[in-house]
Amino acid sequence: MSDIALSSARLQLAELAAGRLSAVELLDLHLERIARLNPALNAVVALDTAQARAMAEASDARRAGGLAGALEGLPITIKDAFDVAGFVSTAGANAYRERVPEEDAAAVARLRAAGAVIMGKSNVPVFSGDFQTANPVYGVTNNPWDLSLSPGGSSGGAAVAVATGMSAFELGSDLGSSIRWPAAATGVYGLKTTWNLVSSWGMVPPPPERRTARNPDLVVAGPIARTPGDIALVLSVIAGGREPGSPSPVALTPPRRRSADGLRVAVWMDDPFAKADALVRQGVMKAARLLEAQGAVIEEAARPGFSFEEAFEVFALLNHAIVAYGLPPKVRAKIQAMAALFSPTDISHRALQARGARMTPGFYQQLGARRLAIRNQWARFFERYDVVLCPPAPVAFLPHDATPDVHQRHLMVDGQARPYLDFLVWAALASGGDLPALSAPVMRSEAGLPLGVQIIGPHAGDLQVIEVGRILEAITGGFAAPPMAR
């Protein structure tokens, strides 16, 4: 029965609905896996078995009374970027080590109302601000495929919990590939949703004391799961505004195509500005060729009417402004002071970080106009194409690197050192355009590590990218658990 924890959330729901398993029994199976696997992985934190057991017992009572919700009885962890009432919610920061919110984040409230059983939190970098998962409160999270590697970040703990069957699914967040990159690094599915489809209220960033009613630019919440079907199920629950039952600010569009036959696919993989390692390109091309063999029309030269550099600059400036907003004033001022050292046309990571931290209302309006032009070009592009396949990240794996200054860290891309913040480059296309993007596993490398693809769709086309994920899953077999979790 322990294998049920590695099955899809929908199969687990079927077992619960058929009475072959109770919510308490399913919880115990997951807690056993956490006890066995988590010491080596350090993905699940702030575990509260007493609260979880009470929730599971209440779930069984609701099901017995004919009141089962859409996610009734599924044991889950929640990324520690989200507030969960009654659970320690640190966002990876020492300042919040003892913080226990009284109210759920908006998306968490929807999961709770649908019957999910919350066991604890999953680990994050400080303020979700890194592409690895480590913080001074809970320490370092390891990749279940190779403990010497990072599972990515910032939803690294979440991705590991799903990949190892410690959680039925997860709630992640994404600003600069924080769902997509960890999903790729651990071999699971992760959806960066269309911006404003899911409320991000109650999530860090921004810090708890500086929250706004409006969803911050670029920042999204989205599901991480073992199948595209589970992604769709969880999305149907969390999509919408702050209050459960309120209408979603974004209306999802139905999938244009439900099979590969005639699917119009653009491949954006080779770009002088955006480098990706050969292993990453191998995964992207594998996805393209598999779809092509099923009747998809593949176009490798198709591009929207803007340059990659333009899209990246606009996105990166906004990204750094959002991150700087939550920094302590002295740290923010130090970064802002660096802006004078760079030309306004310099798009190096240091320059963009400094200029973004100095964001003014006038500068924000200028960026808004440039961003609108890019979004319009995307809309025209998606009149001709259904999805874009591209790298989920510049690299397929990343050894742990605790160098304090991120500008001193490097990625190895085809044997050449690249800036660590190049993780933002392949995030820019979907995030800057407010577009949905699904990270999906495709194959394994010769070393046995997962390789995947990022599937970008049109605005509000979340169901289309999920559908392409389903097509690929049917061809490849989809998720495979890391050996240590089997």
C-alpha cells in the first residue's frame, strides 16, 4: 500500500472514495514516508502530526456524511512561502522563526476548504529569493536523484516532497522560475499560472507586514504534482480571488487542441542571448520530436516580434524591484547606490538589480508601456502557434553552492561558466508576458537525471499547456520516482 503515495492524487482520491482507504490511513502512509525519507532530504519542515491527524479524522467524517470536497483527504505539505493558520510560517527567515499566522493564505484557504489535509510546510530559501533551497531556520534541502545536488528553488522543498511521495501534491510560487526550475530538477510537473489567475495574498514575497490587496506584478501561485491531470485538478480549486467562491480575475480559455495532430509548436531553444546546456536542449528537442511524430507541426525559427534582450530587461527590472521591496532598508539602499556605477543601457545582472531596486513611479510607467508592447506581440504570435517549447532553466542540475554573494556563483553551460542569475533568463519569457508555463519531465540523461521542457502558452491558456503535458505524458510514461523513493 505504500506505493499509493507515489501514485497520482486522483488515484488516491479514487481509493478514498471507494472506501478502500481512509484519510487517516493515507495520512499514516505519507507520514511513514516522511519519517523514512526526509532525514536525508530535509524537504518537509514544521511538521505537525497532531493537527494533521485531527484534519484527517474530520475529513473521514465529512466523507461519511456525504460532504466530501474536491481534494477530500489528500495529505499535503505547503511551501513555506505561504501562510497556513496554526502552522509555523517562516518564509525561511530568522525574523519569522516563531511566526504562526491566524489566517490562511488565499490559495491555502481554498485547498483547506476542498478537504486537503495539511501535514506541514516544505522548505524554501530565505524569502524565496534563491534558485537553491537553504535557509538559516531549517537548513539545506537535497535533491532525491542525487543528494549532492540542489533540488532547485525556491519551491525546492515542495518539488522534493512531491517527487518522493511525501505529499500528494504541493502549492508552489513562481516569480523567476521558482516552480518551473525545481520541477525540472526533480522530474515532476509544475505550473507557473497566468498572472492574476490565482490569488497570491498571504504569500512571501512581499513580506507579511507589507502586503497589498492587489496581486504583486509577476508573482504567481501554482500547483506542483506528479501528473498533468493532478495539476488541472488542483488548479480548478485554487483559481480565483481571495475569498473561496469569488470569481477569478482571469477567465481560463479551453484548450485549442487536445491531441498532437495539427498542434502548432514553436521551439525557442537556440538564442545568442540565452544560453542553455546541451543536456537541457536535449530534453526540449526530445519533446519536440515526440510531438512531431504524433502529427504536431514544429517550427524552430518562429519568434515573436521582440528581442529576447528586450523581454529579459523589462522582466528583470520588475523582478528586482519586487525583491528589493521586501529587503531591509539598509540592504535596499546599498543596492540602489550601485545604480550610479552602470550605464542605463547595461543589462548585466548587477546593473539590472541596482536599477530595479531604484524603481520610481515614472520608471514603472515606462516599463509598463514596454511590457504592454511585448504582451501584444505575444498575442499576435499565439494567433499562429498554440505553444512554445523552451528550456525550463539554463542547466539540468546544480551542485549545492553556498557562496554568500550570488554574483560570485556560476552555472556551467556547455563547459563554460555563466552568471548564476542566468536562471532568470529563461524565466523571463513567460513571467514577463504574464503567460502560463508548464514544466514537464520528458526523459532521463545518461547519468539517470531527469530532463524536461518548459511549455509556454497564450494568456489564460493554462489548460492548453496542461493538455500538451498530458500528450507528452501519454507518450513517455510521465513521472518516474527517484530510486531512493521507490
